[in-house]
Amino acid sequence: MSLEDLHLTLRNLVPEDYAQLKTLMDRVYMDIGGAWPEPTIARLIQEFPDGQLVIEDDGRLVGVALTVQANYDEFSNPHRYEDLIGKREIIRNDPKGDAMYGLDVLIDPAYRGYRLGRRLYEARKELCRSLNLRAILAGGRIPNYHQYSDELNPAEYLDKVSRKEIYDPILSFQLANDFQVKRLLRKYLPEDEKSQGYATLLEWNNILYEPAERLLETRKTQVRVGAVQWQMREFSSVEAVLQQIEYYVDAMSDYQSDFAVFPELFNTPLMGLQDRAAQQDQIAAIRFVAGFTERFKAEMSRMAVSYNINIIGGSMIEEGEDGRLYNVSYLCHRDGTLERQAKLHITPQERRDWVIEGGNELQVFDTDAGRIGILICYDVEFPELSRLLADQDMDILFVPFWTDTKNSYLRVRHCSQARAIENECYVVLCGSVGNVPSIENLDIQYAQSSVFSPSDFAFPHDAVLAETTPNTEMIMFSDLDLTRLTIVRNEGSVTNLKDRRKDLFDLRLRDWSWKSGSRQED
């Protein structure tokens, strides 16, 4: 048969197909009793019509997949085939079941080699996702086991099949279609002499499954991010800076953004409110700017609520209770709560000129638009930090930055893009631009704000979702699909997070809470 002669159609099984179905089942299952009676098939179609799939070629039935709904907790544990079959060969379908149970997949022997079984399995998976069911379960025969039973026990046989040292027409096919062997079933189908009554309990997990109680929650999967490539300029007052911030927050809210992002140290032009002589004392100048931080926090938190948008407040200088200075990013939730992430790694310039110190805490923040992390500029050049955040299921990493030259910017950019790939997350890079020679320490700025994605088929070919014009004040928008992250982490071309050799290495964050007195002793 040539490919040109094929005219394949995927559709649902209907009662009128029974004559062809019986012929096909009798051919394929001649060793275990052949076809089910017509009333059994009719009942199956009536109770779960979407689950009965066929492939036909010019009206000829050449492939079939039969499925029921089942209770996951019951059938993910040891059971027998007879547990699915009631009296008079009525298959037990549970319309309230939270899983699908694959009864049969059979292909006309004349059509093998065309990967029709894979088509049926992919259709089953799509149905499982569309019905928001937890998993697909199946009891899989191991028909070649009788050839090896004298030398291998069933567990050894399964191991060799999984290593591709032995080929089994059913188990090898199931493994190739992303099913995992959950356990060995004994006396599953006693009349199956080739399998000697054994079977595998196979499972394919629906990674997009949401339990019913969570479906009642408002959980966004489509997230819009707005970022301001901020122009550093002289301001005549604190009110002028806040007015500029509110202008951008208002604009991003009008575009229904879930996040408004500002750059690192974007309010440092407030140094210009001092005379030029006072700015010569750099430590005094940066402490002067720190004096406005509480007001900025309060005003930006108000904006987050008023404009219904989460604000990543770039970063600002914070003076701690001990008088030490920290570079801190504030997350202003649109419900009015406020959280902070200090910069952990301090650049030589920050230490030398401003005596900035690094923080000691790293965390993932839960928001109404995903789990996020914040790494300020230099921090993103240390891959351990983003990996620790990824271990806490971070979806989006925000990187407010401030770089003076292009080579400095490229360090931050390339490291950010690497973090997106290796941690299978989105990374939003937001910087400031403009030259302000009239203000000490603000003479040069270079930025091209960007949004990076993992590098796989579901994302742009260069893994860049959006980017600004370099060195130009503007707003950048990008829509982020969190569902794509779930899929790429589990079913991507490569799965960086899943494939880590944790048997060889691990990574953990030390507990430094004793330094701030927040750790509770037993």
C-alpha cells in the first residue's frame, strides 16, 4: 500500500461501525477471546462517546482506541481487568471519574508502520486535557514475556524492555508515547497466556490538570507585562518624579498589564535636588536619596491598588534600622500588600562609592499572575540564585538593572537569557537610559530592555519575546503564556530542570535569619 492511496480520517466511533469493529477485534485478539458483544460497545458509545476514537481509510476502520472514565485513586492501585467489566460484559464507566482508562488500542495489521497508534494516543491526550482529567491509566499486556519467562522474572523483563534490550510490541509502544510504568499487575488477564497473566499499570499524567477546587480560584495563565525603559533626567521635585511614575503606571494599566516594571535605582536623579557641592560627598548623596524611599513605597503601593496592577518598583536605596544601606526592590501587589527583595551581590562600585551592603534573603513571591522572583542587575550573573528560585516553581524572573556601557549591559543580557533557558522560565529585563552629566554618578546609561523565554518550539526562534529600541525612553509590553512553561518543563525537546543529576549534586540556600534575629530557636 502506498502513501498516496491513504485517505485517513480521525473521528468518534458510532454504533454503525460495529460490524467492522468486530472483524478487526477478532483478527487482533484471536488469542484472548476476540471482539466484545455489540451491546457492550453500544453501551460504551452511549456512556462516553468522546472517548471512543477510530481512524478510517476511505470508510474502512483501520484503527480503534476504546476508553472509559475511571476513579484515579481506585485504578492507580493494583486491580484486575475484571474490575472494569460487570456482568454481561458491561464495561464500568464512571462519569464522575477524574481519569481516563485506556481499554484497547488496536491497529489493522495491514496498516502497521504508519504510526496510527501514535495518532490515537495523541488524540486521547488532547481529550484528557480538554476534559481536565488527571491522567490516562492503562493495563498493558506484555505479550512477548512468554519467550523470556524461563530466564527472566517479570520485573527483569520490564527493565530490559525499558532499556530497549528487548522489544515488546505493547510495552515498547507505550513507553515511546510518554507512558510510565507505575507497577506490575498480577493475574490482570489470566487467559492471556503470552503475558502469563501479567500486565503493567501504565500512566500518563496531564500536567495541565487543575483540581475542581482550584478551578474555582482565579488563576491566570495569560499574563501581560509592561516595562518602562526609564529616561534618567533632572527633576525639580519629588512630586515630579512620582507624577512621571504615575503617568507610566496609568498607561500600562490602560493596556491591561498585570505587571508594571521599573529599572534599578530609577529615582537616583533625586540627588540633583542637592546643590553640586553636596553631591561631591557620594555617601551623603545616596543617603539623601534613601530618605525618600518610604514615601515612594507608600505612593507606588497606592498606585498598584488604584490602577489594579502589580508594580515591580525597580529598586531604591533603603536605610536599615542598623543604619546600613541596601539596594532593594519592592513588589507592590494590587491588593495593597508590599514585599521586598534586597540585592544580594553588590558591585565593586556600589561598595566603594556608596557603601551598599548585600541582603541575605531570597524568595519566590506568589502573585495573582504567577510565581515570580526578583534579581537586581548583578544578581542575575550568579546562576545559583535563579536555580534556587526555579526549585520553588518560579514562572517569571524580573531583573531591574542599571548599566553604564554596552559591555556591562551585555553581561546582564546574556546571563538573563541563559537563566531563561536553563530554568525554563520567562525573564523580564528592565533598565534605564540617558546621560545626566549635571548629577554626580549619573553621567552614563545604556539599556535595551527585553523579555526572554525558554528556547523551544513553543517560543520565538531566538527566545526573545520583546525588546525595546536601545537608549530610548519607551514602554515595552509582552504577553506571557504560563501554560507553555508547564508543557516545556515536562514535554519539551529538552527538560533542563527534570534532567538534573541530583544524584551527583544539589543546591541549597543557607539560613542567615539569625543575623536579623528573625529565626526562632527551639
